[in-house]
Amino acid sequence: MDTIQIKDKKFAVSITEQEILREVTRVANEINRDLAGKNPLFLSVLNGSFMFTADLMKRITIPCEISFVKLASYQGVSSTGVIKEVIGINEDLTDRTIVIVEDIVDTGLTMQRLLENIGTRNPKEIHIASLLVKPDKLKVALNIEYAAMNIPNDFIVGYGLDYDGFGRNYPDIYTVVE
Ligand code: 5GP
């Protein structure tokens, strides 16, 4: 399928499954090399990163653990009004090597929030693995060591990412057609 329609928007294939898997394999190899002997704990951020996480983890060959976290928005008392709470971390992160597994870093604010939260739990080190990064949109300084692909600012779906809940199931990545 070269183009798909989701609700009011049309999308065209921009990154094929084959290209995605090539870059996911590269990132997995880098992690296998860099984090050998560290028994990393991968924290996959749901929902968007489920497909990336599955393909990445199949290629991780060093001893490791995996767990899943979620960000829940709720109205709270803050300057912005909306606070994102990290839920689902039940493990003891003390002295652990953590790898946050995200689908996409856009402004970087979500990742910053995750780093702050995980940082309070006394890990030894925190690494970031993101399937996609939109470098031109980044608002905060982040050290994204394991980025599979950089992309332009356009809105994308597929391979775990959604538009209004739909489109996560496609194996390729699609970009919105204006
Ligand atoms: P950030 O906090 O870095 O601005 O945003 C990160 C979140 O925004 C991602 O986890 C994802 O849910 C959403 N996001 C950013 N860009 C896109 C995009 O192009 N497509 C989709 N489907 N979600 C996006």
C-alpha cells in the first residue's frame, strides 16, 4: 500500500519496513556493543513504541530486562495546566543501567519529563533509544545516543504511531500528504 486514508487525512509511504529494520538492527548492534555486561533495563514507552520495542528487543543479544511505562496526562496545578505523570514503573531502578525506548522525539519535552522522573529513582545511567527524531523541532538539549532515523517536521503514522488512534498497525511509516 503506497497511500492510506485515515479519517480526513491522506498519507504516503515515506520509510519502508525494510529501511526501518535496517536502522533498528544498527541501533541494536550499537547497544549490544556499548552496554555489554551492564544488564540494562529497557523501559518502553507505550503506546507508540510497541512495534519498535519488539523489533529492537529481538536483536538485543546481551542479558537484559524489559518493562513498559506510560505517560498519563491529567489536569494539575502547574503553570502549563497539564502534567504528564509516568506510570507503570514497579522495578527498583537503583544502580541500574536504563534505556528509555521511545517512538519519536519531537520537541523533546516528553523525554525531558521521563528523564526527570527516572532520574529521581537513583539509576546508575540513563540512555535514550528513539526510533525517530525530528531534529528541527527539538526545544531542549537531549543526548539521544541511539536514534534510528532523523526525519523532517511532517506528521507521520504507522509502525506503532497513530493518527487519532488509527494507523499503528502498518509495518511501514507514512507521511501526511498536504
Ligand atoms: P514531544 O514531547 O517530543 O514533543 O512529543 C513526543 C510525542 O508526540 C511522541 O511520543 C508522539 O506521541 C507524539 N508525536 C510527535 N510527532 C509525531 C508524529 O509525527 N506522528 C505521531 N503519530 N505522533 C507524534
